[in-house]
Amino acid sequence: MAVGLYREEKEDWRGDSEETQTGREQEWFMLQDSKRVVKTDAGDMRVLRNYGGRIMDRPIHIGFITMEPRSLFVPQYIDSSLILFVRTGEARVGLIYEDELAERRLKIGDIYRIPAGSAFYLMNAEEGQRLHIICSIDPSESLGIGCFPGTSLLERLEKYFSFFIGGGTYPTSILAGFELETLSTAFNVTTDEVREIMTRQQEGPIVFIGDSRAPRLSPWTKFLTLKEQDRLQHLKRLVKFQQQPSEGEEQMTWSWRKLLNSVFGQENKKKGEKAGKSPDSYNIYDRRPDFRNNYGWSIALDESDYQPLKHSGVGVYLVNLTAGSMMAPHMNPTATEFGIVLRGSGRIQIVFPNGTQAMDARVKEGDVFWVPRYFPFCQIADRSGPFEFFGFTTSARKNRPQFLVGSSSILQTLRSPELAAAFGVSEDRIDHVISAQREAVILPSASAAPPDEEEVVAAKFEKVQKVIKSFGNGMIMGFD
């Protein structure tokens, strides 16, 4: 690791280096290798993989789910825990939690955890709005490459990411891997009945429900109209078929006809039914910022704020910087950080432990970046407008970032003759430099974030427009 991080090179500080970084190195901390794992007319899901490495304390993948109005992500379970963040739209999540079906309605800003191996479904019940969800995917509980000989991680993500409970020709149900006779015996039905059910679904993992765009009435449309207890029994029966019965547990047999009747022949869910034991969601926008000043605000959620995070060991944060401001240079002592730009644009600067620049990249809405634990970094908003980013950290404990600059920086705490000697200057000189910045955490940064060429051109164009308009619309031919 030392060989990889501490490179020997001659350079003038903030001058040209004899060894310049390649574009590949500059992009190392950007997650750009997007893989579409689901694609149907009703929606899609993309995954940005992080393969980790020596400086990665714990890899986390980032997922993006988009669902059209009146669509359903069919029941499944995943070999990784998920933390959902609703960016736009409203969702309905159904989850088996402690042998009960819990349903939660999620709105913009809500955070909700789905444990690894828990059967769940996700629905966009809205009529006219797309649903956009960002999620962390923790592969620490995944089966691993060794379970699938001859496959790469890329192939495993594509083929084994989700275990679909229901399915047919597309997606394939997990039950389809059993012999036809085995299923026939287990469900106590004929092989023809099993074959019919196992080949019916071909619309994909995300399907339209109760909508004219659906080629035919989806079985999941009626699944969602069932009473809560009936949906629970349907999911539990299919999932438990995969599991060995525990000691003393009575061996169960199920009637396929009864199962179909419970799925397709019951009344709608009654009002007032219990919502299950699953923890509620947590809305990050309803929380008061942990820090706020004239230049922005920040929120950090840990296990003490939202208890389900403890089980995943993942933290959540949200930062909003005003135009031209910066999150002061700092480092995270307990976690690697992953960030997704929600709004605006800016720059991310990351530094190697040897004091050389690791990355200075411009980012915009939709970009994803990551910062290893202990690496100093800062985020700088463009002057064109606010810069907002959301993300996950690899620890659910309180992070306590160490700020290197500002009125609350570690330099302030370390102020001493020894610190002056370390920089090779007098105490008066180091005191003057350290005390010059009176703000903390989020700083004004007019000099640190100069407008780029695009911003300059846009500003000039706007000024020309104002001048032209000042002459009056009557002098401008062809414009209203």
C-alpha cells in the first residue's frame, strides 16, 4: 500500500509536476462503471459497482431504481442489504419482517432499510409521477464468487443479484431450478399445472399494474389487491420452499389450487389492518441540520438516529452548499464515504496521504464519487447555484469528521510552539494564518471556486441579453 500511495516525484508546490496524473488516475474516485441489471418498459435499475481494494475498508455498490407510474418491482429477495432513499415520487414497500408482512408508504426524503434475504416488493402507485430511488447495496452478506464457478463479479451482479420469487420465462422464478416432479409433489398439483404457472410471466422484473400499457392482466396486479395476511402467506410459502424445515417443525404441504385462490380470488385489503412490525422509515428532510451557517448546512444520520442503520453498519448524510461555498478540507476517521450529486454542480478535491493531489474533478447532477477513509478532501460549489449531494458511509457510528481548516479545525486545537516548528515558521505567523478564517465547517470560497469558462460565457451572454432588452422589445425583430 505504501508503494502505491507514496510516489516519488519532483514538483513545485501547486506548480507543474514532473509526473502528471493521467485521466485514469483522476477518475479513480468516480464511480462510472454503470451496469443496467433490470430494463423493462415499466422501469429499470442500474448499479454502480465498487470493487474495493487495499484502501477500501468496505465496498458498497450504489443502485438507481426508476419506475414508471402504476408499476411494480415484483417480489424478490437479495443477497445484500439495501438502504433506500426516495429522491422523487412516492413508493409502497411490502416486506416480510419477523414472519409478518409490513407495508410502508415512502415519500421524498424517506430512508428505509431492507435486510439481506428478506422478501419484498416495491410499487409506484402514483398515476402521473415517476419514482426515483437511490440505494446502497452492501455486498458483505453476498454469496461470493466462489459459489458460482467460472463467473466474474460483473456476471454475478447481472445473473444473481436478485432472487425472484415469482416469474416465468422472464424473470425466472427461483422455483424453476427444481425438477418439475419435485414441484408437482411439493405443491400437490399436476406437472401441467406447474408448467403453466412457471412459464406465464414474461414482462420482466418491473411490470405495469392495472394499466392499459400492460399486455395482459399481470398476476401481480391481483397480488396487490389481496388482504395483507394473504400476501404474507403467499410470499412465505414460496420463500420457505427454499429452506430446510427447522428441527421439530412440521413438514408442510401446500395446495397449488389453494395458493392460486388466495392470490387471485380474494377481496381487497381492509382498512385498519396492522402494518406489521417492521421499523418505520426516516425522513431526512424533516430533520433539523446538524450544522448550519450562511454558506450551507449538513445532516448526518447514524445508528442513534435511525436504529435500522445499526444492522447494516451504514450511515447516511445530506449536504447543501450555497453558490460558491465549500465544505472545508477534512477527513473521515471511521468510514469511507460515497456521494451522489442531487442538484447543482461543483468540484471534488481528494488528497493522497503523502500530500499529493489524488483527484480534482468537476461533478454534476447524477455523478457518484467515493472518498477512502483517512483521505483528506473537500467539496466546492460552483458559483452558478446551490450544490446538494447525498450519500452513504461505511459506518453507522457517529463519524466525527476531522476538519483541517476553519475555526473548529484540528490546527486550532494543536496550536502550539511545536506546530509552528513543524511548519518552520514563527508562532505569530502560524497563529495569524490559522485565525484568519472565522467560519467553521462550511466556508465562503470565492477565491477557491473561480467560475469556469462555461460560467463566464453564460454570464456574458446574460449581460448581453439584459443590454438588448434595455432597448425595448420593439427594436428586436422576431422576438417577443
